Amino acid sequence: MDLEHIKGIGEKTIEHLYKAGIYNLEDLLTYYPYRYQILKPTSLEETKENETITINAIITDVGKVSFIKRNFNVLRFKAESYGKILSVSIFNRSYLKPNMSVGREITLTGKYNALKNSFTASDMKLSKLESEKIIPIYHTIKGIKNASLEKIMGNALTGERVLDSIPEKYQKKYGFQSKQETLEIIHQPLKVEELERAKKRIIYEELFEFMFKINYLKLLKESDKGIEKNIPMKKIEHFINSLPFELTIDQRTSVEQGLKELASPKKMNRLLLGDVGSGKTIVATILSYANYLAGYQTAFLAPTEILAIQHFKSIRDLFKNSDISVEILIGSMTKKEKTAIMKRVENGEIDLLIGTHAILNEKMHFQNLGFIITDEQHRFGVSQREFLGKKGEKPDMLFMSATPIPRTYALTIYGDMDTSQIKQKPQGRKEIITKLVKEENLKEVLLKTLDEIKAGHQIYVVAPTIEENEENDLKDVYLLKEKFDLAYHSKVPIGILHGKLKKAEKESVMNDFKLGRTKILISTTVVEVGVDVKNATVMIIFDSERFGLATLHQLRGRVGRNDMQSYCFLICKEEKERLKVLEESNDGFYISEKDFEFRGEGDLFGERQSGDMTFKMANLKRDFKVLLAAKKDSEEYIKSKEYLEDVNYKKICQEIDFTN
């Protein structure tokens, strides 16, 4: 069903949905709520201190709106609940004021302060709540309110029935309800128990499809032949000896494994796992040189423009004394520049092309692509990787990731690949000194930071949010800037970096930091991947208890990229046992094992995921047992060949089997 046929969706709404990546009925119905608000009327007498509750109330005074700063206001008014007149305040709800009147019944959700007889609301409905209600909360789509999205979902559910994508035998095995029934419960839940069952069904579905793809690729790999390349080993050795540094044993081993596969008729499908700063890029560079000497082109895919530019500059310098032609292709280039590069690639004038998703352009044609490298490989999905594979005649593929993960996970989610690991750090690197610091002891961090700035070094400061959030009280980038300006009397130049900045603004901020114009960079976790400033010696992470160990470890890896002593300060309200792991070790593989052991907060793959590892509801860590069940079931399903009669899975096979 097309979106325009759904009641309540007009042209403007369609525009907003398109911008959010929702193009059809399936996209819409799988835009799941990210949380649910359970409203249940409570009396003030039942309330515990600091507990979030929902109460019914009657407005006794409509009050007034005050603006604290731009785009930040507070609505204060009085309301009666259970015979008490409360002083109510709610932030950023000024738009409700025109609809408020004395005597109107309302529902408030928030915290009650018995001592002050005040109520700080996080939500407010202009109607009375009669009984328990579960409200789905969706990630904001610009131009569409949550209530409107709720109605749209309700209307969409009355249209075409959605087909099941879990094979019938496994639906019966686990007692799952139909996909249609599941979606109705997810978007219009009535009972918490039903909602939990529906969530489990969707989690299994996502993981079954994912593991089916992995296991199908594994099946293809068994008969997958590549290009047998003639590689002059003496020239490779000469290039390695000419490098301005010595390879570690792990790097040598990884190069040897790669060279062996490039020269064999077996198609390379290898994952190179290595900690941040362990030197994966030089391994990829040596292998791309071998591919060039064998007469083939290489495509090097990076997840961000910053990282692509970084790779381009460093690799071009390494090849300055050779004839290999290295170029870059990124989205911010002009159409004329892109066209010129693409033409040269097609004519075989470019031997190594480094770029972002721009390389995935359907108009891009290589003359003889023999090798593909993707950095931060979990950010590119199975479908994208295989699409890129179509651009050459059986090209060898190397996937790199700076996210060390437990062996148990690696064998499951990378089951279709051979694996190399780099555990040793390059010579001359010092271990980063990591320290947990409680907020009240922040002064010692500020003094240490000032010493580093005076020594000519630079500082990263990470905040988990962009704007102030009254509910969770996290430090936002702007508030932190005010505090650092106050601490250093505005004498230290500070830059701010976050995901909501425009591309040009981000580049300008990063450029100023790279050139040393700014001494402190206050950032959200966008700094996690691709930022390499060797002069940075201190990483300060606020509200560190909110992050997973993997994310903290990757953020820490932004410093210590030189021979200077570097430091990482984890600022926290209370010391968490699991954070002490980072004080003990700089070994990403050990940390990932401990993260798995704790099974607490955090995400194995850092703060963000994308590609085929972006699950709408499943979580690879939390749902690991379900993942193992899905792995076993999908292997059985492929072995039985029943998938050949299933329309959904035949389509998946066609998408990822580019040999047909």
C-alpha cells in the first residue's frame, strides 16, 4: 500500500515521512516506538520520594510562561489534586497555554515534592485519565507530533495485511502470533504482558533474517572463487622496509595472511580486528599495493568523510615514492570533480580510490577492480558490501573494525569471514593513564588539563547530549563550554562539535582543532570515529557511567596516538565497578570480554550501529541467547533448502548473491 492511500497522510506528511526514510507501508509499520509510557492514576499519598507518578488534576490558575533562554521555556500554574493545591511547572510546553482554562481536567506525569507541595511535570495531557493506558513514544519526525503518528499507525493497520517473514515452522516452534497481530500490539498496546510477547517476536524475526544472511553468505563462500593474482613479493618486502616505522608481529602476520589470499584462487573474505591506533590501515595499504602490482584497482571505503580524508592523506604520503595513483571521492566534492574522478577510475587511471558511500554510486564503474577494503565494517551492511562486490569480477574483500569483540560474538556475527587480529600497539606508544573521577573532584582534572594546554597539547571533552534535558540532567556541550570558559576565564579557545551541526560547520570546527586554533574540543560521541589529532593528550568523558565499556574505550582511543603520555578521565556521579576495568586495562579485547561478562549498559559496537547491524528492536548483547537460537534455526532452514520455496528468502538470496 502506498502512503498516500492511508487515512490521515497528506502531501506535507508524506514529505516529512520521506525525510525520515519511510517510503511505504512496511517502512511505516516497522517504525517502532523506542519506548512506552505507562500511565496509571496515582494518589499523592502513595508517592515515594523522587518517584515518577501520574496524577489527575484540575487547573485552578492558568499561570504564565517564562523564557529561560532561547528555545527553553517553563510553564508554571496551579492545579488541585486529591484536595491539595499544587504549584506545577513543566518545561518547553508553552504551546499548551492557549488551551488551558480554570476548571479543566488534566493528567500530569512527573515528580511530587511533598515538602514544597510542588509538582515538576515531564508530560501533561489536557484530559482526565480514567484507567491504565500504555502510550507508544516514537523518535521525533520533524513536522509530525507523537499523537498524530499514533493515529497514522492505527489507520495503517486497517489496510493491507503484512506478510510474515518468520518461516511458519519457527512461528509454531516458539508459539509466535502473526506479524499483523504483533504490529497491532506494538503500536496499540493494551497490556504489558502482550507487549513483551510481541517484542520477543520482532527481536527473533530481526535476528533470524540477519543470521540467515550470514549463513547464506557462508554457503556461497564455500564455492566462491576469486582472482589468482601474481604478486612480486620482493617489491612488497622492499616497500615494507622503506616505511618510516617497523611493523609489529601482529601486523606482519596479518599482511602475510592477506598476501597469501590475494595470490590464491580462493576469494578473500577477511575481517581485520584491531584496537584503535593498532595500525590496521598500514596492513590495508600494503595489501592494496600488492593488488596494484598485480595489475588491479583497489576501492577503500570509509564510514565518514573525515576518516576518508585522513586515510587519503596518510596513504598518499606513504606512496609518494611509487607510481601508484591514489585519489579520493566524497559527497562534499562538486559534481564536476566527482565526474572527473569517476571517468579516470573507469579508464584505469586511478589505482586506489578512497571514499565514502559515494563509491557505492551506481554510475561508478571500475576498469578492473580486484580488491575492496571497508573500514569500520559493521557500519556497512551485508547488502552494501555485496553491492560493492558487484563492481568487480570476484574482488577480494578486507573488512576492518576498531571494535574488539568477544570471540563468541565474532564466530556468530562474522561467521562468513576469516579473521585476523592485531593486539600489539605500534612501537613508542605509551599506555593511556585512565582515572575515574567523581564530579566533586573535578578541580584536579581541570588543573591537569591546564598543565597539558600550557605544554602545548590539546584536550577532548565528551558530553552525551546536545541540549539540556531536565529529566536526566546530563551535561550538554553548551553547558560544559560555559563551565570551561568560567574555569579558564575564557582565555582558552574552545570548539563545539555535535551531530546536529551542518557538514560545513563540522569540518570548520574539526579543522580549527587539527590546526591547533582551538585547544579544547567539546563534543558528543561523533568524535568516536575518524578524528585523529596526534597533539591531543587528554580525553575527559562526562557522565561516563551512561556509556558502555566499548564506547568509552573507543573514545579513549582518540588520545595516545603519539609518543607523549596521554590521559583519560572518566567523570561520574558514583564509581561503577565495571568502569574500573578501564583503569586496569588498555586492551580492547579484554575490555570487550568484561563488557560481555557484566552484561550491563552499553553497546558492543560503540554508540552507533548501521548497515545490517542496525536492528530496530533487537540488541546483539542483550538478546545474545535469541541470536544463538536464530543462528541454529537459520542454519537448519538453509540445510533443508525450504528457503528456496519462500518468496521472502528467495528475494534476500537474490539481493546478496551477486554471482547470479
